[in-house]
Amino acid sequence: MKKIVKTAAIAFTAAMLLTLSACGGTPSKIQEKSLYDHGMELISLLDEMARSEEYLSLYSASGELNAIVAEAAAGDFSQPKAVYKLTGGADSALDLTDDAAAFDAMSDTLQELVKSRMFAVLMTQINASAGAKNLAASSICTAGKTFVSTELTENMSYIYIFENAVPVAVTFTMGEDSAVSASATFLLYDSFTGSVEEVAQFLSGIGLKIEEIELK
């Protein structure tokens, strides 16, 4: 019996060695998905949400709001024509608050919390600039996910601009041990039309750094 077990173990070991040899001797490294790709997955989910009457009926009984969302989803989100990365300057979070004294009075912990929410607040303000209905409509369709990434070194947002669809903002927030929380929302403000110059002008005074990402 012992001889049979020993023989089986030798055969298994030999098979494993042959497998490793066929693969070059070492396991292949899984390539980390990029922030851009994570963002595109969320945009695809947003598109599916906005096109689903069943989904919309779960979150809104307003035909008017659902119509705004449906119109936003009428475009083609398969390939952006441009993507802009927004990163924060030192005073960005403070510029987004209405009460600088209240911000200064917060503990360091609460100030860091406010800073971590800076980009989400900014995207809400952009949609609020389009009016209460568009703001409410944008809140119906938001998508999020959590993943691990070594690419993110600071909180930021990607703004995806499409040829025949509304822009989408994807905000990436850092967590512990390379964890990243990402959230996506439609940008329903008509004046937010897409060139880097127009984006920069719209965001002027907030202290954000804007750069265009090279597309694949």
C-alpha cells in the first residue's frame, strides 16, 4: 500500500514539474486592471441602469426624472473621445466649502474626511448647476465598486467625454492597503461640453489640476 501511495506521489510531482516547465517555470503574473478600465466598467453599468425601465421604476416614480435619465442613456458610451484626470490642489477642499472658518475648526480627522469627499461634492455641484431636476435625475443612476489597485496615489476623478453621449465622472477614493472605492455619475450640465479648456474654465478657482489621459 505504501509503495502505491509513494508511486502516485512521484507521478503527481512529475506532472506538476512538466506543467511548470510548459509555462516557462513560473506562474504568469495577472495584469492589474487600470483605473481607466474600472471606470469604463462602471460607465457600462450606468448605461444599463438608465436603459432599464424596471431599474428606474425601483428608484423613481417620476416620469419626468426617468425621461431625463433615459435621454442621458440614449448616446453611445462604448468609446470616449477624451478622458480628463482631475487631481486636487492643496486648497481644493476648502474652496468647495461655504464656511472656511467651520472647516478650520474641524479636527484633522474630519478635515481628511471632507477632503476625501471633495470630488463627489464637486460632481454634485456640477449637476446642481443644471437645476434641481437634473440633480435629482443624476442621483437615480449612480454606480460604485471597490477593488485593489496600486495605480492610485491620491484621490482623483476621471471625466469621460463622449462624441454622442453625456459626460460621465468617475471618482476614485483611496482606502487602506491599496483599496480603492470608485463611484460614477452622469454629468447633466449642458455647459460642460468637453474640451480641456472648457473643463478648466468651468473649474477655475477651485485649484484643481487637469490633464488629458492618453487613450489606448
